Amino acid sequence: KGTPYDSTLEQRLHEGVLQQAEHHSVKIPYVWEHTYEPDFKVGNILVECKGYFQDRADCTKYLWVRKSLPEGQELVFVFENPNKPMHFQPKRTDGTKMRHFEWADKHGFRWFDENTIGEILHD
């Protein structure tokens, strides 16, 4: 690319009528509002049941959901098969792909399977 401009229009304006203007000088964070409906709620624990993650966007959504939760509320996962490889992940050097439970561990989510989810009833 070799230019600080995103388009030729931007360049023409900055070299012309907007030459005194600051170019790409500020970053404004914004949120694109969405809603999330957990599969279950047990007290302050939201339970998401996953057969598998569809894609990276599906995974990332839960990171944003967690950031939006009020203090004291927790999102946990119940994986149908925690050992299932995530099909969209690249293969690691050992030839395997990240598995669902590994993703949860990496991002600090508690996770369960169908046989262990009852444990949250005793928290």
C-alpha cells in the first residue's frame, strides 16, 4: 500500500481542501449492541450448551458477552463433546486442532459436560 490513506478520495481531500485537518489522529471505541439469551440460568450462573462452535465469530461472541455481564454473574459452557476439535482452527505442529475444552480453559471459562453440569447446583 505505501500510503497512510484508505482511498484516493481521502488522499485528494487531505492534499486539498482538508490539508489543515488531522488525518487518522483519534480512535473512538464503539460497541455494536447485541443481545444474548443463555440456554439456562441457575442463580447467577448462565449456562450455554454447545455441540460445537460454528466459527471464530461464534467463539468471540462469548468473550464479549462475558465483558457485558454484571459483577457476580458467570457464563459457563456445557459441551456435548469437550474433546471435539474446533474444525476452523488451524492444525498445531503436532497435527491436532484446538479442542472445545482447551478453548474454554484458555479463556478462563468453566466448562462441563452432560454428566458434570449438575455440579453447579451445589455451588
